[in-house]
Amino acid sequence: MMVLVVGVYLVAGNLAGGAAGSGKALAKGSVPSAYQALVQRWGNLCPAINPALLAAQLYQESGWNPTAQSPAQAQGIAQFIPGTWAAHGIDGDGDGDRDVWDPKDAIPSAATYDCTLAGYVKDVPGNATHNMLAAYNAGAYAVIRYGGVPPYDETQNYVRIITTLEESFAAPATRVDPSEQAAGAIHYAQQKLGTPYLWGGTGTAAQGGRFDCSGLTQAAYESVGVTLPRVANDQYNAGPHPDRDELLPGDLVFFSDDLTNSRAIRHVGIYVGGGYMIDAPRTGAVIRFTPIDTPDYFGATRVTEEGAKALPTDV
């Protein structure tokens, strides 16, 4: 019988605006391996951006989908509209064409466009990265006119979302602050021990209160007012990523057959301490305590309320 005592933690973190030379490294596997070198290289193109910030933008725009297309005709992994691509798309891989559908062109173009916007607003007071992001959303003229991030809800939210998501793509430089909601999430999961697994289960009455792995973690954090995405690989982006030896109860722990790519994550549980998690493992099993130290252990996320709110709902 495992006895678990969890304290209630206070969050005292802050959000970083990011700049080249800040020493930020990409978190393990947070960028799919096919794009990691591109993001690392082009994310250091100018002082207003860094690799984690560029990764946050690409994830927000397309969820790393190189064939994404929006109803507004935004195209590719960086979601350029045709007019912007015509003006700012570059031949990033030097193969003689500019292809909006090719990440080797689109990712360098996204970084180049960011830096071009940063140049337009370089004389505006305030945080250069925030001003660049505001120019991306509202146009450089609005940033110049208002002397910084303009007072538009959409623009202010965009700046907040990208700078928050940046933290989920950056390897933490210092110890990650504990989560205030962790104890409540664990308490919820403990009440579900012994419940049979259900593929696609989110705990509804129609499903007999059963869960799959990400349905359980989603419901556990929903019980303390934090709304997570439905699937495990998106839940990975709900906050910063503590190392294995820094895990605290309430952290989400993830598992994958591809340890280089968070988009390939296939399982998630809630860490409870002592090398164990509570998880809904598979069909035919029940929600239970399970060891986390297995060869497919991918990493962990310390869920934050702001981090969860920043996640796109349509990736």
C-alpha cells in the first residue's frame, strides 16, 4: 500500500521574453527531430528571437504540420498567407525555389520575417521581442504608433501566448517552480485507482467514469481549474520540463517510442513520488501505480495555469 502526502505549492515563476544569446536551449524532443536543426540555427538569426520562441510560433501556427492550411489560406508549417509569402518567403535551403510547403524554406522564412519586423520597430521603447511579436500580429505601424505593444486584446494575448509557450520549448536554466494545483490533481487521480481503462475515455457518466491515459490527466487537472488539451503530446507543452532528478508530485510524465519527438508521445501519467506515477495504462488494465523508469520514458512537464491556457486548441 502506497501512502502519499503532498503539500500545496506556490508558483513564483516569471515569463521570459527571450533573446539570442540568452543561453536558452530547446527542451528534449520538444521540436520534432526533422526540424530541430532548422529551428536551432534560424532561431538565433537576430537578438529579438531565440530557438524556443521560434518553436513556440511554429507550434502555435500549425502544430508542426507542414501541410496545414487555414480557411484564410494561410499555408504550411509557418502559416504564411500568399501575399506575405510573396514578399518575405526565402529559399532557405538554396535549392533554387521558395516553397511555402517546404519546412526548409518556411522555417527560415518565419525567422527572417520576425527579424525584419524587429528591424521595423527597433526604435520603439520596451521589450524588443514583445514589440516584434506585436508587429507580427497587428503590424509594425500599430507598434510604432502606440510606442510599444498596442492596446488590442488580440495582440496582447498573442504576445502573452507566444512568450508563455516559449517556456515549454526551452530547457529550464534553473530549477522549475512547483505547481500550486499539483496536490489537487493527484488527489483526483487517487480517487480513480482501480477504475477500468477505456480507450477514448474522459470519465463521463456515459463511459462509466472510465478513462484513457490523457483523459485521466486532463480530468485531474480540470478538477483544480486547469484545462489541458485532450491528447498526451499536446499536454507535454503545458509548462516547463523538469529533469528526472527534479520531479515533484503532480508533474506529468510522458512515454514514447521516439525519444527525439514530443509529437510521437503515446502515454502520460501523473507523478506521485518515489519513482511512481498514477496512470490509466491500457485496455484490460485498471488505473494504478506504475514505475516511471522504463526505456520509453520521454520526460516530464510541470503544468502551469498560464502554460495550459496558451496551448492552441486546433493543432
